[in-house]
Amino acid sequence: MPRLTWWDHKGTTEWLQYDFDQPRSVSSSSVFWFDDTGGGECRVPASWKILYRTDGQWKPVKLTEGPWKALEGSEEYAAKKDESNSVRFEEVRTDGLRLEVKLQDQYSGGVFEWRVNE
């Protein structure tokens, strides 16, 4: 099954990036994590976040209220196995998005799918 993994990195911070041909407005995204519990050493991440590029600098998006957050009122994103993990954020106009992932200490990780919604 097609996927991207950071094997054999464990406990590190990794990232994926979209570079757009021209700036676009974005306000939500979703990630389906690769987790091979029972057969391997990849797990959902310890944490993750989305950054957008503005003036050549990477800045975190500002999450909006809702059930896609791990804890109401926090800036942490939920990381659940076997489902799409969606986040909504204040709209940004950008020429690039970055998915930054902190792997669990004893495990690697990966992604089946990362969607960006305009």
C-alpha cells in the first residue's frame, strides 16, 4: 500500500511540504496516519502541526474552535489511528504549507494521505 514513512527515525521531528505555484487561500487540512501496530514499529505521532509560509518564514496556523482539536482551548491537534485527522484554522494566503510531525520516542511514523482544502 503506498505511503510515506520516516523509517528508521524514532522520536525525531520530521516534515512534509506542499509548494504551490501561486499563493492560495487555505483554511483546513486532514491527515491519515500510517500505523502498523502489531506488525511493525510505526505509530501515530506524539504531536503534529501545520505551518504556512509567509515572507519566506514558517509560522503555525491558528486553529479555530471545534472537535478537531485534542483538547478544547488548546493548540494541540488530535492524532488518531485508522481515521482522517482534520483541522480547521483561520484562513491563510500562502505559497506553501508544511506538516511538522513529532514522532513518538520509541517509534517511527508515516502518512497514508495528507489533504489540503481551500
